[in-house]
Amino acid sequence: MNINMKYSRVELNDLPDEILLIIFKKLDNLEILYSFQGVNERLNNIMHDPIFTSRLSFPKLSFKKYIKKFSSDIILNRFCSQILPTIRTKITWLDLESESMRNILDAADYPNLYALGLYNVEDETAKCLFTDERLSASIFKNQITTLIISIDPDKNERSTMNNICNHVFTVFINLTHLTFYDAAHQNNARLSFDVPFPTFSSSSLLVLKIKVQTFDVSLYILDGRFEQLHTLDIELASILSPSEIENQRKIPNLKYFVLCCMLRTWYYDELILPLIYRMSNLEELGLSFTTTVKETFIDGNNLKQNILNHLSQLKHFTFDIRSVMFIKNQMNLPSKEDIQETFIDLQYTKIISCVDYFRDYRQGLCHIYSYPFLMGRFEDITNNFAGGLYPYVRVVSLYDEHPFEHEFFIRISQSFPCMEKLIINNRYGQNQKESYKLMNDKSNLSIAKYYNLIDLHIDRAHDDYIDEFLCNAKTYFQNNILLDIDYKVLQRVTHDFTRDDTRINCTKVNELSLSENVKDSKSVQDYFPFAIID
């Protein structure tokens, strides 16, 4: 049989339901609903599948904050007037941003809604929303058990934190899961409270994921006000000197605990360990911090003696621990192999160790971590980096007193495919720069590719690393980059903003943060045509 395909045409409606589902699953739910809702009964039936209607996310992450997915009010109005009322009984989860959350919540009754994500929330928005009599008396009070709150990063004030927390535990009386931050590293809204600490509490809360400013806040959270809490994932900015807050009361209900601290602490023995000892029934533990030690690094023996021997119910232990020791006249300093030897009989998972000694600072750094690596940050990577794949990491920092060669950056780009922020601190120039130039001339130079990078800090780096990232023959990244850099170094590397092979990557920068005032702003702006210059 001869079939002439020249004039054949297959329309969307000709495809079987199974094929349409495969296609639609690869698209955004809201775009699917807006495009096909009401076209015909068959498409309506497909669109009403829980895959497309159970969770609707109206915000999208753009650079540093969540914004509206649809900029047009016409699209939002159609959702509120036509689409949401039609599928209201199928919606179980709504993610909303501050500008449109009120309109969407007022568009229909949602009898099966149990989860809310509220993004870019600020004090006035929260007050209006949480004091609304209709919403408070029905959806908020009786239905919502899961709540995500992301504070507006531009309005991150202590009064906002206090007020929103008070509203949350007053209005959402059946809350079981609360997340008080978002996954994006840029939005670092952290709870910081006035003294005395607010008196909010909850007898229903089971899971809490939160960013706080200090260790004291974590002690208040665990003072008994959340008596049913079994999971706590807490990220601290700092762990400072011990306070008078009680840190001995047992927490028998806590089964899962993750503690991350961004800044270096001196109080591993005095604060972190006593807190862990309160959790006698802990089954899963995650730790990520950097601490100063006096005589010995934290190794496998330390973890067994000070943590594992105290937690008889523990089934899973993940960690990312850096210990820093000042080097004076010590002899026989431990090597990577010495540290790795202490983990031989640790049963939990694969352990990777790395040891570096820095002459400039007279310090030793021992980094031990479980693999696969589940944390969102990986800091102070040196040339001794063991490699591997780290898909959960979003923030990476590099430091060494030895040069980072081009091949090192290729390894970094491949090991951290989802990296969004990169910080480089290295004052030592590359040794193999001339060979890179020769390879580039012959088109044999491999390119380091960063597909998700949006935040690049190279203001404390040698000129060679500015060249490494701005030269498009060495590095590829997408658009919308924030570049933090020293002005004089930038001027040198770009040959006073005239160099051609660094021009392409500079056009991908949309925010340029310079270390000093720009002398020739027109040349800089022409070289960075799409950038806002700070």
C-alpha cells in the first residue's frame, strides 16, 4: 500500500490520551491549564487529572527571589474567574506569591486544600492575609496542615519575623509541617527574635524546617513549646558563646535532626554535643559545620566516641564536618590516610577525608563527609578535592595556596552540575597558562560548562581566574549572571574593556558588583550592555 506522507497532518486531538499525557507531563501545569482548559471535553478530562491539578505553583524563582510566573493580569484573571472555580475540588496544594495570593485564595472554595506555599511574604501582606475572617475561620484553621513561608528578601526585618510567627501559630492551629525559608540559597531569611523570646507554641507541629540567626533560637525552639515535634531541620548563621538558656532537657520525641551552621564556631564540645545528647531516641542525624579545634582534628574516632556511642537508636548518619587547627610546632601532623583509617569500622556509608595545611595562615584543615553528599553547600574545596558527583550542592567555594589549573575547573563543573553560586579565593596564578593558550590556538582546549551558575564571586582571586571565567574559550555559562569582582583586575583582564575573547561572557552578566567606583562608566556599561552596575 502506497501512503503519501507529503500532505498528511496529525493534529493534537488525533493523538491517543496516553501520548498526550506523556507530552503534557513535560510542560508546566499552569501553562497546560491556561492553554487547553475549555477547548473540548476530551482535553478537559485530561487536564483534570490530579497530575495537573493537585499542586499548582504560581511563583517562579528568578535570580534572587520568587516572582509571578505570569506577568499579565489577563492570565491571572482568567485563572481566578474560569479555571480555578472549575478544578477547585481537585486542588490540594497551592504555591502563591505575595502580589496574587489574596486573589487566588478568594477565587474559589478549595475543600481539599491542605498545603500552602506563601512566597515573598512581608509584614503587611501577612497581617492582611492571616487576619482575613473568612480564610482564617475556614481554610487556615480547619484545613491547612502543611505551610511553607518564604520571607521577602528585601524586607527581612526582625519585626516581620516576630509578627508572622505569632500569626502562624495563632491561625494555623492544625499545622503539622512548617517550612520557614525556601530552598534557594539567595533567600537567606533567618529568624531573629527580640528578648524575651515570643511565647508562640503548637501541640500539633511534627516537622519544622527553618533558618535562624543564632544557636540560642534553636534552644528556644526545643524548650518544649513544640512537644510533638519529631523532625527538625535547622540552619544557623552562627554558633556563639554559651548563654544561660537551658540545654539539658531531654527531647524524647525527636527522631530526625539536621543541623547546619554557615560560620565557623569554637563551640563543638560546649554547645553542639550537649544538644545532641538531649535526643536519646534519634534515628537520623545530619551535621554540617566548621569548627576550630585545639590539638586533634575531628575524625572517625571522635565521632564514635562523642556521638555514635551516645545514640543507640541511630540508623542513619550523614555529615559534612570541617575542623580547623592552628599549627605551631606540632610534629607528625596527620595525613589524609591517617584520618581515613579511623573510619574503617564505621558502618553507615562511604566516608571521604581530605587534609590540607596552609602555610600563609599556619592552619590545618580536615574535611570529612559522608557520600553520597546530601548537603546544599560544599565549601573550601582545594586541589585535593576527591571528585565525585554532588547533585544537591547549590553553593561552592574554592580556596587554596596552590594554583587552580584549567582542568581543576572542568572537574568542578562536572562534579557540581546544579551549582548556582561559586566563590573563588586564590591569590596564586596558574602555572600552565601558556599551554592553555597554545591549546586554545589549536582549538583543543576543553571548556568548563556551568549550566546553572547565576552568582559568581571572584573579587579575591588572581587575575588568571578572572581570565578563566570571562574568556569564552575556557568557560561557558548561561545568561543572568551576578558578577562580584575587583574593578582594577577587571580593567586589566579585559584590556581596559576592549578585549574581544572576554566580551561574550561579559554580555551574559546582568548585575555587576565592583569593589570601587567606576572611573569610566560608559566603557564598562558598553562592555556589560545588559548589566546593572553597583
